[in-house]
Amino acid sequence: MKHVDLTPPEAVAKAAAKGLRLRQQFNRGGTQIGVARARDLSHRRTLSEDTVRRMASYFARHAVDCQAKGFGDRDNPSAGWIAWLLWGGDEGRDWCERKKAELERAGDQEQKRA
């Protein structure tokens, strides 16, 4: 299988770090899993294929949170926005979708060779 680099880019790391700061400051947003994800992302730890797929699922399930009051509000952020940032924010959503597609293409190529 072709190697797919699953190291989060700097923009994703910064969004996750911002989520951690806001969660501490406002004492809301995210679950323990979201906090753990943010720690991995903010430290730019290479993720597993399964984790990248779970990230894509998270963003698909929580896209509706973007419409909530306080989403993106720096003075009074919604819990949903903080949680979104913990998973890497918009940058994390875009990155994991690209990586998920790369993984699927690499898997398809592997199956064709078998």
C-alpha cells in the first residue's frame, strides 16, 4: 500500500491548541475524547488510519453545530465551536477528508494489485 502521511499540518495543530485554550478559559466544550484528540493534533502526532476516519465521521455528524449561536464567537464561544476546534476546526475537517480520500485510493490500488 502506498504510504499516506497522517501527520497533522500546522494549521490543524493551531486550531486544536486554540480549542484547548478556549475550553480551559470558558470551562465548556468537547469530551475527554475530543481533548485527547486535540492534544495529539496540537503536538502534530502522526495519527492512525482509523483515527483519521473517526475524525471525518465526527465532522460529518457535527456539521450542524456550525449553525448554533456562539459558533465562532471569540468573546462567548459556543461549546460546539470549542469542540469543533478540539478536532482541528475547519482545517482539521478539510485535512482529514483529503487524507481519507488518499487512504481509499491507496486501498483501491492495493486491491487491484491483489
